[in-house]
Amino acid sequence: MLFDFVLLDKLRAVRHIAVFTGAGVSAESGIPTFRDAQTGLWANYRAEDLATPDAFRRDPITVWNWYAWRRELMRDAQPNPAHLAIAQLQRLVARVSVITQNVDGLHLRAGSREVIELHGNIWNNLCSQCSQPAHRIEGAQEVQTRCTHCGGRLRPGVVWFGEALPAAAWARAAEVLEAADVFFCIGTSSLVEPAASLPRHARSCGRTVIQINPEATSHDEIAQYVLRGKAGQVLPELLQAAWPQNS
Ligand code: BJW
Ligand code: ZN
């Protein structure tokens, strides 16, 4: 891919990059996205049966089975060239902050150090009644394990529809996008609020917004640069073009 020289110069001069990611960044690790037409999770499962507090109250076993299946997929998955390129940016730029909607932990496994998880982490458990974090007990079935504080059912530590995002993560994300010079928006359909407001906010703060996605999204309109392609291909090429000696 050919990149705009102004963009490459800007990247070389930049001191703080914010990288906002969605499920598309993990697609090349074999983890299904949510909304891709054939392969997306929501093409095959109903979100309202699996990813809402009501669904969990109605049928915790079905919800836990679905999360246990996804944990298995994620446990076997490896960081792909997109995660690795984002981690590699840390050697090229003074500060790199990753703000992710993904719950798979692959940015941390790839070596990114500053990772803000807006929708939680699938490996965490917490109590569905008192929200206290609960340790995983190896070999135990979470659905049968009760909270040691209040006896409530354990649930996965992710953010379901209708739930507020973790306040500390949301506050950190807002701070980061105001401090960063450049804001990458990678592999997200930008349909889920309030996370989808971050690129709009970055643009209204005067940041350079760079979109990477094989498909068009509503955020193409606010991005100064739209790089059409898979993150695992575009990102390594972009690093190579901007820092040919070091990447
Ligand atoms: C590639 C690629 C490759 C493919 N390379 N790219 C207006 C304002 C505020 C809220 C709302 C609102 N309107 C509606 C709402 C409610 C709702 C919402 O947004 N609904 C919309 C769907 C209509 N939002 C909420 O409920 C949120 N909470 C909330 O608003 O709380 C308010 C509140 C305040 C105070 C008290 C109480 C409540 C919570 C949203 C939680 C979302 N949860 C999920 C599940 C997480 C757990 C789990 O994993 O099981 O999060 S849903 C799912 O969508 C998941 C994702 O993080 C999220 C975003 O999806 P993402 O990452 O964009 O994936 P896709 O599949 O949509 O897109 C993939 C993209 O990748 C595509 O563009 C592809 O082209 C691309 N791609 N291959 C690069 N190789
Ligand atoms: Zn509890």
C-alpha cells in the first residue's frame, strides 16, 4: 500500500499515539467479530440471549456455556501481526496508549503496556449481585461457584448491553485521547456507544484520526486518513514505510 507522505512525516514526529481497537484487530487471530455478515457472532447468536444482564438472570447456564466456548477460542489464539505492530510502536514513539473494546487480552499478550479495556476482560469473574471481583478456581465450573461475600452467582467480567462501562477505564480513555496527537481507529464497526463516540471526540479535539478497516464505516467521514485493508497487513506496512530502519 502507498501511504501519504504527510501522514508518514506526522507519524515520525509524533510523541503520543492513541490506538482504539475493535474485534477486527483480533479477526486474523481466528477470533470471530460480532457484526461481519457470515462469520460474526451476531450472525449466529442473538445478543439479547447472551450479552445482557436479563439473559444471564433468565439462563445463566446458556450464557456461561457461550463464554466458556469463547474462552477456549481465545486461549488458543495468538496475537497477530496487527497486535504485534501496535506493541512495536512503543519502540518508535514516546507513548502509545491502547484503548480496546476487545475482551480477549491479546494486546497485553502481544506486549502493549498501556491497555485500557473498555468492555472488560473475558478472563475476569465478578459477582452478578455485589460486583466484587472473584478469583477463577482452576477446574471449577463458574456457574456453580458462589460469591464469597454475598453468595451471588459469578459472571464473566465483561460489559453487556445496557451496562455502564467501567468508570475508571472510561475516564482514562478520555484523558488519553485529549493528550494524544494521533488517534488510530482500527477494526471496529463503530456502532456500539458510548465507545464509538471516542473517535468523534478525538476529531473534535483537533487530533489526527486514522481509520484502518477493510470495510467502510460511519467513522470514515471524520477520519483524515482512511486506510482500507486488514489491520494485520496495513499496520506492518505502515510501520515499515514510516520507520524503514527500525521496524
Ligand atoms: C477488520 C478486519 C481486519 C474485520 N482488520 N478490521 C447511544 C448512546 C449510548 C448507548 C447507546 C446508544 N444507542 C444504543 C445504546 C446502547 C448500546 C449500544 O450501543 N447499542 C447499539 C448496538 C445500538 N450500548 C450499551 O448498552 C453500552 N452501555 C451503555 O450504553 O450504558 C449506558 C448506561 C449508563 C449508566 C448506567 C447504565 C447504563 C454497553 C455496550 C457493551 C457492548 N458489549 C459487547 C459485548 C462485550 C462482551 C463480550 O465480548 O461478550 O462488546 S457487544 C460487542 O460490540 C462487543 C464489542 O466490543 C462491541 C463493538 O464491536 P466491534 O469491536 O466494533 O466489532 P464489530 O463486529 O461490530 O466490527 C468489526 C469490524 O472489524 C468491522 O468494521 C469489520 O469490517 C472490521 N474487520 N476484519 C481490520 N482483519
Ligand atoms: Zn457478591
